[in-house]
Amino acid sequence: MRMKCFVLASALTFLGFVTVCKTDLDLYLDAHETYRLLGVNAELYYVRKGIVNNYALSFILPIHPDVQEIVFTWRSLRQGPPDIYYNMSFEVSNPRAMLMPVANISNTGKVPNSLSVFSITFPCTGNISADVEVVIQMNISIFSASNISVLNFKRKKTCLMDSRYQKTLRNKLYYNKIQTIPPHLGNLTHNHVTVDDATTNVKMSTRIFYITVGCACAVIILIAMAVAIYYLNTQKGNNRGYSERIKYYDSTSSQQLSNQQSQSFLRSETPVESSYKGSSVRNYSCGPSPIPECFPPDPRDILQEVAIEYRRIALGELQMEGTFGRIYQGTILSETVSETEIGVDQGIMIKTVSDEARPDQVHLFLTESCMMMGVIHQNIYPVIGACTESGQPPYVIYPYSSEGNLKKFLLKCRVSETGSHYSLSTQQLVYLAIQIVKAIQFLHRKKILHKDIATRNCVIDNDLQLKLTDNSLSRDLFPADYHCLGDNENRPVKWLSLEALVERRFSINSDVWSFGVTLWELMSLAQQPYSEVDCFEMAAYLREGYRIAHPINCPDELYSMMSGCWAKNPDERPRFSQLLVYLQNFYEALGQYI
């Protein structure tokens, strides 16, 4: 019998070609498992009637530290011979953080003809905390020799450092699981250790350990009490002298501390960069735990703090539209205050998505919308409301902006190209830059890194009042500004510093770099930076010392300042406090010639 196959390739997650036999196989996560892993109540098919679901396979599934295994459902669609055979193998990026995954079925065998389930366990070692990339490879074939089809699934498991007790228990259970899979492990089938035996042994050893520690602590407490009593008896006669010495010591040390402070803190604003190094943008605290990464709350729960009923939102004119994202001008309808008094409607801007938006795109949109929730500043564009009821597209609501997006506004100011009545002087452009700096400084004081500073993420009113926004929907509305370098993530490559681009290392200094590019955008009226450079060549281009060219009509002093923002060494870039002083002085100097 000749086998008909489809060959599908996905550049996002597949390591090579994926060959799936038509009408021969079903492989999926059922609704219960999908809800447990992703919070989505729907089946997630990888192969359905032999047809590959490219969207499902392109999704790199994150595995929470509390999730130890994933349960798959599968079956062969062939009712007779020849049978379908499989061969399963695993790869782990960090063996120190995670042992090799184990399936509860043999690694080689036949795909069952009836609907069946199998699970794959991801055992962390507990030695270190790390995100471990896991590749599950499954070879599907007929007669177990020819027409081999390869499926590669990528997963990312978060492993955390554990206590000795948890580590011992997990390792015993892990090795017990290996020993109870006889078909593919040969000589390891003898001397079985059951899960109950492993658990009992660990509990017994732990109980003895706690009893020993308790006895030792009791002895130490008794000795400490005896020493304390002896010490108090010997010190009873000279308490006055002791108090005088303490007062003298306190006054002396206070003088020394004040002297040290007067010598150390020479600058009025010195941000503590160590608190930003390698951190993510978030407003929640991880506490004192040594775990390097915290799991953020559901963005819908955060937006519930400013929830507004859908019936009070009236959509108006469509301002911007992308593939799935949309920005509307709208109105919040007032509620009747009393029989004699009627409230006032409020003009707003509304960000939302179309019905075609994927769940992961909606989740990213809501997550990025929460970035500056609760941050109040005259140059920050805040979220003032949200509608996130299930069954309808989410609305994220912002204050009304008369001119809208800054990048679109700058494009209208190119009089020679569009014939627009708008025109901006150099002094007005510097005034916009000053407002951006003030907004970034405020975010940094709140321990928030923006990581996507650009004119597309600002809005402006007709009186040139500027507000810095989050970057929700920016990837969709400005696709030319974001590029994927083969890492399954669209990033603003031409706005990123060298260390952020290559090492994904963000800090205050990387925000300084992005501000320099934003200032270049202002002075060039929203031209595209590095338009002649391929995004894949940006890292090499920056390493060799090349930077954006001098914009036309930009003063030399201003270009020198923005060039300093692109220093290769992050420590050599200017502080935002220095940039603010320089821009304010330059603004005043320009005013003297008008």
C-alpha cells in the first residue's frame, strides 16, 4: 500500500520539515488538559485527521513550575494493517536544571487504534532556577522503517531551586518511574522501587532529621539562656558606664555616617541600575524569594480595577487599523446622577481587536496595556477604563487625544511631502523631547523600564502636550518597525541598544539608547532609522561602530547629544538627568533667537 503524505514546514518552531500522513493520525491536548495548561477551555489539535495545525505547532507552550507533566491524547486512524509506528526522543537545553523527560509509555511502539492517552513528565533537578527549553521529537512511520515523518514540539519548562527534602523525593520518584518502563530500558527492569516505598523512606529520614535538629536547637537555647544570665549578673554593677559609652559611640558613629554621606552622594539623581539589570517591565513585587522570575497575574484581573460596562461605551470614528488591532475615537456615556441632574459624556480613545485576533495576540495586547496601570503623571498616557467581559472583544480605554499618535502627527508635518498646514520649529521639537525625558524619568523612579521608547508609542494634543504610552498593538499597527530575527518574537530591532539586541539585557542605559533614536525621529519628522540596513545585519553594523546619519536641519549640538546616547559601552551614555538639563538649556537658547 502506498502512503500519501503532506509535507508542511513551519519556520517558527520546527527544526526541519514535518511530514504527516493524511487521515492516518490524531494527536491533541483535550479540553481539560488545555484548560489546565493555558486556561483555555478548548481542544488543542497538533494533528487532526492527518492534517497539521500550524498555529498549534507554532505555539511554544510554557510549562509552569507547578506543572510536572503533560497529557496527550492520540489514536491511529487506520482500521487495519499496515500499522503506524512511533519513535519518541527528547532534548534538554540545561541538564543541570532538568533531567531528561520520561513518558509513561515506551519510547518505541505502535500508535494505538483506539483513543488513548499518554503523559510526559518534566523532572526538574532543583539544583538551580532556570527556564529550560525542551524538544519532544516523534517519528511516525509505517513498517517502522520507511516513510518516516518527524514532528518536533518545543516546550519551555520553568524549574525552580528546591529544598533537599523535595529534591530527594523527586529524584526517587523519577528513577522509580524509569524502572517501571520495561519495554525500552532492558536491564533496568529488576529491583523495582515503588512510589510508596520511596515516599515512606524519605518521610522516615526527614522525621529523624527534624528530631535531631530539634534536640540540637533545645541544647543551644539552654546554653544561650545560661550565658545571658551570667552576662546580666556580671554587668549589673556598671550599667551607668555602659550607657555612657553607648551614647558616645552613637554620637561618634552618627557624625562619621553624615560625613560619609556628604562625600558619597554628589549627584542629586543617581538611579540604582542594579535593580533594573535584566529585569522585566512589571509593577508587581516578587518579594524576597531567590527565584529570579515571578509569574504575573492575569491581565484581565488587573483591568477589572477600572472595569466599565460595555453599554456605556460608544464607538466613534476609526483612527488606526492593523491586521487585527484597531483604535477608535469614542465616548463614555454618562450615567444619570439624579432626576434633575444629568452627567456629562466623556471623549475617549479605545484600543481593541478584531474577531480574527488569536488568543495569544489578545493576551499580549491586554498584558502590555497593563504596563503603566496606576502610573499618574502629566506626560504618561494612562489606562482609565476597560471592558473585558467574556464573549466580546476587549476594550482598553484611554483619555481623548486631539492629534493622536505622534508618529502619524510628525508625518503630517512634512509640508513638502503632504502639503499639510502643520509645521514644527526646532524649538518645538526639543520641547517634545523634554516631555519624553520627564515621562521616562518618572517611570524609572517607579522601577519600570519601558523598553520600547519611540514616537509610535507617544500621543500628542494640539497644544503640543505629549504623553508616553504603552506599546500595546504597536507591533500590529506599525509592522515595519518590528522584526523577527528567527526567535519567534517581533522586536523593535532598530531602536534597541546593542546589549538589548544581542543579550536581551535591558537597563536604564538601554532606554537612553532608545531615547536617542526617538530624538532622531523627532528631528527627521518620523523617518525610518537605519532604513538601508537589513534587520539581520543590525548587530554587526552596531558592533563596527556605525550609527544613524545626521538628520537634515538638525543642529550639530543636538546630534552630538543623541550620538552620545548610542555609546557602545552602556556606562558611557549620559544620564536622563543630564539629558534633561541639556535639552532645557538648548530650548532656552533657541528661544533667544526668536
